[in-house]
Amino acid sequence: MADFNAMQEALVACDQDKLTALVNGAVGEGVAASEILNKGLIAGMDIVGEKMESGDMFIPEVLMAAQTMAACLEIIKPLLGDDESSAAATVVIGTVKGDLHDIGKNLVAMMMESAGMKVVNLGVDIDPEQFVAQIKDNNASIVCLSALLTTTMVMMKETIDAISEAGLREQVKIMIGGAPVTQAYADEIGADGFAPDAGSAAKLAKKLAA
Ligand code: B1M
């Protein structure tokens, strides 16, 4: 039986060896990768967030937890498949300027790759001009913007404005996501879609690309 509580505890303790063993064990038992992701890793990272907020964990520890999670994501990455048929689309994805959070964005990229899309992952702290240049260079049809901070969400609108000013708005569908982002915010800033998690982001991208 997969022990999701133990996974959460190992992630909070930044115990890479233990978490790796637990994830490998669960994979070996045939537990679905999505279940390991949601009940073990993301649930553990939620606890890290609560501890960060209450002052029980500090930035260096949170960073270590993030690195621990990222290493375990590599184990389940090949298993996070999508059984629906693939859509041909080139997706440019990045975390907006001023924001350094990348785990969620990388998960979205991973799910889209698993769904057969070509994904150009720009990384974090990406300014609007970089998004514009990469859309052009890659002839992208979808752009995904990620933000985890209420203070950086505003960069999503600035990025959309820059894409419009560059004359590329008709070429690309723009999707946004990240913990503080909502459908209402997507509507407000003129995005084409919002996805609350990586799985629904991949599904929405396929729909928008169709
Ligand atoms: Co920071 N941080 N952080 N942090 N951090 C949060 C976001 C916070 C909620 C913690 C808290 O206080 N409870 C808080 C934000 C508060 C707010 O704005 N309302 C916060 C803060 C305040 C900060 C700093 C300002 C702290 C400081 O320095 N005083 C600072 C800012 C740095 C910066 O960005 N400029 C900071 C720094 C960091 C670290 C660097 C230490 C580290 C990031 C390391 C990294 O990413 N490599 C970190 C972490 C790890 C977190 C928490 C704990 C975890 C984030 C995470 O990875 N979650 C986070 C608390 C939390 O979220 N529980 C917190 C797991 C991930 C799988 O979920 O990213 O939500 P998530 O992604 C989901 C969905 O949102 C969605 O799909 C993903 C998968 O299902 N999604 C998309 C994400 N992007 C999408 C794009 C799409 C679609 C869906 O496109 C279409």
C-alpha cells in the first residue's frame, strides 16, 4: 500500500532518500502516477506552504523541499501519460517576470509533452519581450503563463498586452494558471483560458489547439 502520509512527511523533512524510496515503491506497486503526484507530492508541498506562512519553515528549507519534489517528479514523469489522442501544437510556457516559482509550471510542461505537444519551456522570471520573441522564433500557437504570487499576476496582463502590441494576438491562444489565478482573472485580462492544475491545462491546450 502506498503511504501518502509518509511521502508528505518525507517531503516536509526534505528527506530525498526516503521520498525517492517511497515513490519508487509506490510506482513498483502499480500506484497511478497522478495519485502519487496529488496525494503525496502536491499535498506535501501544500503543508510546506502552510509552514512557510506560519513561520515554521524558512526560505532555504522551502527551496530544499522544492528540490526534493523536483527530483521525485523525474521518477514519475514518464508515467504521467495521457491516453487521449495527441494534438499537434507548439506551446511556449514560462513563469512571468519577477516570479521564481517553477514546480507547477514544469508540471504543466511535463503533462503537455506527455500529451504529444512540442513544449518550449522558457523558465522563470520571463519578461513580456522574451515571450514575444519566443512565440515568433517557435511559431507557437499556445502560450502558457504561470504566476504564484499575487504581486506578479499583473505581469500576465502586461505580457498579453505585449503580445497584442507585437501583432501576435491572433496567432496564439493564451492560457494562464498558478495558485492565485482564477477564471475571473483570466476573463478580466483577456486570456483565452485558465487551468487550475497541470492535467486540466494539458486538456485545455488540446482543446484550444484543435
Ligand atoms: Co514561495 N510563495 N515565495 N517559494 N512558495 C508561495 C506561492 C506562497 C503561497 C507561500 C505562503 O506564503 N503560503 C506565497 C505567496 C503569497 C501570495 O502571493 N499570495 C509565497 C511567497 C510569499 C514567496 C516569497 C515572496 C517569499 C519571500 O521571499 N519572502 C518568495 C518569492 C520569490 C519570487 O518568486 N520572486 C518565494 C520563494 C519561494 C522559493 C524560491 C523558496 C520556492 C520556489 C522554488 C521553485 O519553484 N523552484 C517557494 C515555494 C516552493 C512555495 C510554495 C511552498 C510551493 C509552490 C509549489 O511549488 N507548489 C508556495 C505555497 C503553496 O503553493 N502551497 C509558495 C506545488 C505546485 C505543484 O503547485 O505551483 O500551484 P503550483 O502549480 C499547480 C497549479 O497552480 C497549476 O498547475 C500546477 C500543478 O497542478 N499551474 C498552472 C501552475 N502554473 C500554471 C500555468 C498554467 C496552468 C496551470 O498555464 C496555463
